[in-house]
Amino acid sequence: MAHAAAVTATLAVTSQWNTGFVANYKIVNSGSAQLTDWKVEFDLPADESITNVWSSKLAQSGTHFVLTPEDYNRTIAPGGSISIGFQAALTGAYSPPANCLVNGQPCTSGSTPGTTTTTPTTTTTTTTTTTPTTATSTTGSATPGAATATLSVTSQWNTGFVANYNIANPGSAQLKGWKLEFDLPAGESITNAWSSKLAQSGTHYVLTPESYNSTIAPGNSVTVGFQAAQTGAYAPPANCLLNGQSCTGGSVSTSQSTTPATTTSTTTSGTQICDQFGTTTIGGAYVVQNNRWGTSAAQCINVTATGFAITKADGSAPTNGAPLSYPSVYLGCHYSNCSPGSRLPAQLSQLTSANSSISYSYTSGTYDAAYDIWLDPTPKKDGVNQMEIMIWFNRQGSIQPVGAKVGTATVGGRNWDVWQGSNGSNNVISYLAPAPINSWSFSVLDFVSDVRNRGAITNSWYLTSIQAGFEPWNGGVGLAVDSFSATVN
């Protein structure tokens, strides 16, 4: 194990609302030897509790929480780092974790037990403010009480980076609704976003709120983030606008026109697909498909900038057989149709993280809300994969997963009924939630690790796609994937 003094764990709160928050710890090995194990522990106030974790295992004793590694991220190379995260519920005002220790030492270099910094040590910060400007202005100053958007680059590597914008409301009135937009150079492109909805037009990007963070109370803030791929040298976002006003709060070139506050999105928002196997792409990163494979009855979906909704669902299927269809959104390859810019298929042994967020809307009918992780011994881009890991976020009606129940498991901090069997084309291990889950951010590799520990796959297998949607047997109009993101590194 590397000397404890060479290890730090830095907290970043990536999203916050009245009843909860999402946070990550970045664990960095700055020593010259491999870190072969790690443990992060901390205390939360009595009115805060962790509801789920990703890329780590959770243990709890009262208000004391301990995060330990999964098999795939136990070892950290010299100069390397990993990120783990959790979602927490709270009542009252937010307080950060206290008494943070990594491998028995204070989490952040130079800190003392009982304090935790919430600013990543590798962060490059640019504070911006929504100061109105005119075409002839050459200088600007912050307007007292104006909303601000602060950029923080929290992680950076040769081919990409992760960044957050902290949108703060220092004024005396509620900020109801916000829109953040900016340009990236041609060599950079956003691959996914979180705590916001993403729209894109060429090199112009627009982030708008989720329902839970659309209003910012006086003195409060929300944090949104994105991951971007890059070729060449990193350059920060330019021409930033917050609610239609300049974000720079400083000098404005008289010869440079600002980016319009409105754009024509190419993310196919409002696109209707009724073709049996019709597809489109959203966010420049994911494929949405109607995938009406099991029936000749009509089915239509309305594609949004971040997901889709079922608008027509004719026909029905017996509940002791296969569903009618699997309308879905995915990252990776499905029957030779690969999502743009995806690095999948990728061998499991080469992956350091695979994180995803999903948000569903439910209605009446007989269906399951499905989340699929597809794996194969070869880097397969077409046809049927040998292994399907299926996560049932919701089950309505007298339906059940393939095979038989073989036990229970705790994965990603949640309890699941585990089913195992074969549908005749591929093996299936299913994780059935005991109660509907509307939204969740988690590590895909947590489920992969559990399946590997059952002896069903090895690290030489390939992750080929990550897919989320619905399998309806009857009804389903109104079912929606409100948002979906997946990032594989």
C-alpha cells in the first residue's frame, strides 16, 4: 500500500436540492507506489442519510459511513485517481461530511479531522456573472445581486474533461427557471450531462433545469455538470449566457458578436417515430429506437432532447410470454447501429468507470421499466450478445423476469431480488427492485462485478451497450425516459 500521506480524498457536491444532494469523492494517489486498497469514512449529521452509492461498497453505523472499493477500482496507480459517489437525503440545512478519513488519515492534505473541503484540488475556476452588455461596451462589472455561473473543471485528461457550473442566486428573490448556454471549440464535444437537460446545435450547447432544480432560493445555488471529449489542447467554454445575458461580467470585444440566446436544436426534440425499427440520435451521444420487435400493432414514441415518451401503444401480449417491444435509448452498439462517439465495445479489464443516470415517468399498464447492460466474450457490434444484465426499475402487472429467482443481493446500496435464466438466445441475470425507482445515479460496474462474482462472465468479456426503456405487454402510453446518461472510461 502507498504511504497514507500520499493519498487524498476530495469532496465535490455536484447537485443539491431542498431534500437531498449528490456528492463525489475523488481519491488521488500522489505517491510513487501503487495504492492496493483504500477506505473512506466520514460522519453525517443526524438529519442526513445516504440513500445509494456508486463505484464503492457502503457500510453504516449510526451517522458514521464507510466506503470501500469494488474489485475493479481497488488499486490506484501512482499519480492516478478514481471517483466514487453517493446520493443523500436531508431534512433541514445541508452540512458537509465531517471527520473524513482516507486510510486512517485526514482526507485532504493539510486538513485536520473534522473538516472536509468541498472544492476539488485540481479545479480551475472561472467566476462569471449575468451582467447586461451592449454592442459598444468594452468593459463590464458585476451587478450586485445578479445570478452567477461559476465554471469548475474537476477532472482533466488527454482526451477529455469533466466540468461543473455552479449557478448561484445571491439576490433577495427566487430565481425561477434558468438557461445556461455556451460554445465549445470544434475539437471538444459534450458526451453527457447531469442535473440538467442538454440541447446542442453544432458547437453551441444549452443546459436547462430538471424539475427538482428549476427554482433557486435567495442565497442558494445549484450545480450542473458535463463530461466532454476533446482532441488537441483544452479550451474553456466561450460566449457563455445565463438567462440570455452575458456570463463574462468583464470586457466584451466590440467586434465580436455574442451568441444568440435562442438556438435551433438538432437533438430531435419533438421527433415522432412510428416505424417499427426507426431510430434517431440525441445529445450527439445516444441512439433512441422504437424497437417494436414483438408485434405488428402500432407503436409510436416522441423523442425529446434527453429521452422519449410512448405516445401510441396498440396491441397486447400474454403475460406468460415475451413483451411487445422494447422502446429504448442506448449508448454503444445494437445490431450494428452504434451511438456516435462511443468507445463501446470495450473490454471489462480496460474499464476504470462506467457511470449512469436515469429518470423514468410511469403510468398504468402491464410493463417493466428496463435497464440493460449487454456483454459478450467478443467485441460484438451486431446480433445477440451472450449475456444480458437486466435491472427492473419497476414492474407492473403479473409479469416476471426470465428464469427463476435465485436469491437476493445488495448492489449499488440497494436491495434486489435476483433472477437467472435463459430466453433461448442469451443468458439473463435480472435484478428486480422491491419497489418502483423513479430516478437513480449509479455505477454500471457494480452490477457487472456482481455478475462476475457469480461466475457468469470474466474480465476478458466486452461491454457492448448500455440501454434503458420499457418492455410493455399491455398499455404504456405516457411511459417516458425523462433523461438518460452513461459515461464509460
